[in-house]
Amino acid sequence: MKGSIKRLLGHTIFASHLDAILLRNTAVIVAFHRVRDTQVPEGLTVSVAIFEEYCKFFKRRFDVVPLRDIVDKLERGAKLNRELAITFDDGYRDNFENAAPVLEKLGLPATFFVVTQWMGTDVVPWWDEQQGVRYPWMTWEQVRSLHQRGFELGAHTRTHADLGTVTDADAKDQIQGARRQLQEFLSAPVELFAYPYGKRANLAETNRHLVRGSGFRCCCSCFGGLIVPGTDPFDLPRVPISPVYPSPLQFGFEVALGRSLQAA
């Protein structure tokens, strides 16, 4: 189905309030990576204008809440009611420079999952190296500033490890080490975790148990899907926002019809 048709159908669903029925007793977590204007076509970046368009759509059509609020409801078995949490992975500096000001202007909460060993460094991850690009990471002072401004900070391992293959002592270091480093720097509890790469195969079940036993309250994936009653907080689906959804209305169409689940 063409994108233009999906956008039209998305507009129809939300304009007619059919979404209130289709998304009844559900919640959504979305995941961004980079928010910046760039000429390099790749899947991890949305422009600043598109990001703001998404945020306005979220604010109009959902109850945008901190991720911890969704976790609270799942832990208590409380009813879900079209909550949406905004999250970011990795810790790119444009999250601080471009995304945070838009969120603050619109009064929206968000969670930033950071790769702790990369903050304030010149590390170039393999996916950026393949594209021939280099984007800076947040400094630790910027991470602290986000926390002080009321945003949630979560762990994303120490070095963006694939927890589908890293096990035992190495996995413990990646998971618990990231939490410990963030807590020491922020002088605050860190209870939210998202595993790198985010597909089903990128988290061994033993590591999911390790996340649960390390003091975290949740574990987020990134292959799409809705949160429904009974969802395990340590198996939380997230919908990655990328050029796959060129407009918020197309995103809305896919999510409302339960079609956001991606091959994983």
C-alpha cells in the first residue's frame, strides 16, 4: 500500500476518533536515535522539523507520559489508556541540542538511553563508519543537564554490546556496569534499560533475567508492537521511528491497525 494512501487512512482513523477503539487499553513506546538535518540518507535520523511534527501529533492524539508511568501501570496491573512514551537510544549529542528543546517547548517528557562508555568520547560506531559519517556524542555534563531538567535517563549497556551473543561476566559488566556508572554520575537511581540493536535475537533469555536481577524495572526492545494488558515490563516493545514512517499519520495508521511489528 502506498504511503500516500496510508497517510490518508491514518488521517481518517484519527479524525473520526476510530483510534479510541483501535487503541483502547493499549500503550505505545516510540524510539528515536538521531534528530538532525542531514543530507546523508540513512535510517537512524529524522529531521528537526519532522521530529517536531511527530511530537505535536503525539501530544494531540496520545497521553504522552514518562516511560516509568507505563512501567508503574504494568507492575500494578492498572488499565492502560493510550499512553505514549518517547525514548532515544545511544546518546547522540543532537538529542541534547535539537530534540530536548522541542520537547521542552511542547512540555513533553522523554527517556534517553545512553551508551555510558561512549559519552564524551570520539568513538565512531560501526554503523556510522559504514555510512562514512561521524556524529558527536553527548558530554557527561549534557547528560547531567537532561537529568536536572526532568528527563529520564536509562542504560543502554557500556559499549552497545549485542546481548544476544555476550554472556556471563561480560554481559554482567555491560548491564550492571552501565547502571552503576550512570547512578554514580547522576547521584540518582537508574531503573530503565533498553538493550542494543533491539531485535529478538539481540537479547539472550539469561541476559533478560540478568537485567531483572540488576535493579532495573524494565527492559525495552525495538522491533515494534503495542503494549497490552499483561505485557512483561522486561519484554517491552518499542516502535522505532525512521524514514519507514515518513509522516506521523502513516505511523498512526500502522500502529492503530497493529501493523508496526517489524521483522525481528
